[in-house]
Amino acid sequence: MSHYSLDINGRTTAVDAAPDTPLLWVLRDQLQLLGTKYGCGVGQCGACTVQLNGVPTRSCLTPVASVGKKKVLTIEGLDAQHAHPLQQAWQELDVPQCGYCQAGQIMTAAALLKENPRPSDADIDGAMAGHLCRCATYIRIRAGIHRAAE
Ligand code: FES
């Protein structure tokens, strides 16, 4: 067990964990930040995506010891009022079906819009390619990102 002081959603957060504990389990099991989901556990699905210093990152593959001073942003920290343009667009367009993958999708989409406020379809498809949705909401995700970019 080691002690870590992490910057999570803008708050300094003390955590005790084995160094190789995936950040995903620290977020979910210790901090009850349950918006970040466990899908595959091997970096293939994107459900566990959070941002580290603004970069979409698979938290299932991120040992807590590697986080250091990087700023961790989860879906809970994206907008305290759930009023981020992506969250609004997701509601307006009924993007989710089961919803399981959508927090990860939104975290990557938010990073895309920060880099590229007016992404093309190709830009969106490129950025979102690593995210799987078993309900196949891909077309609505693309539309939601365009709506949020308006
Ligand atoms: Fe991390 Fe699937 S749970 S990529």
C-alpha cells in the first residue's frame, strides 16, 4: 500500500492503494466516482476513459502510481451542473441507448472539442474510433458532437 495525493476534478484527494492499482478502481471503489465504467479492462472499449491533463486516457490501464501530479478529470468533474455543451446535446438528441459507454465517449469528445472546436465527420470518427458502443449509437454520437460544437 502506498499513499497518493491526486488532483481529481480539481480537488486534492488522498488515496491509499497498491502502486499497480488501476486508476479506474481508485475512482470507482475508493472515491465512488461511478460515472467511469469498467468494460473490458484491457484498453479495448473506452468505457473507462477519463482525461489526464486533458488527454483521453484509459483508466483501466493506468496504474495509480503513474498519475503523479497530472490533473484527472472524470465525467463528474466535466461540469458540476451537467450542463457541458456535450451533455446538453446528448440529452437533446437522446444520444445514449443503454448509456454504459457514454461517459467515456463524452470525455473523449470533450477533449476533441477543446483541440478542435469545429470538427469534421472525419475528425470525429478519428477521435472516437477507439470507443465501442454495443447499442451502436455512433451516428447519434457524431450528431451530438456537431450539436455541441454549434
Ligand atoms: Fe478500459 Fe475497456 S475498460 S478500455
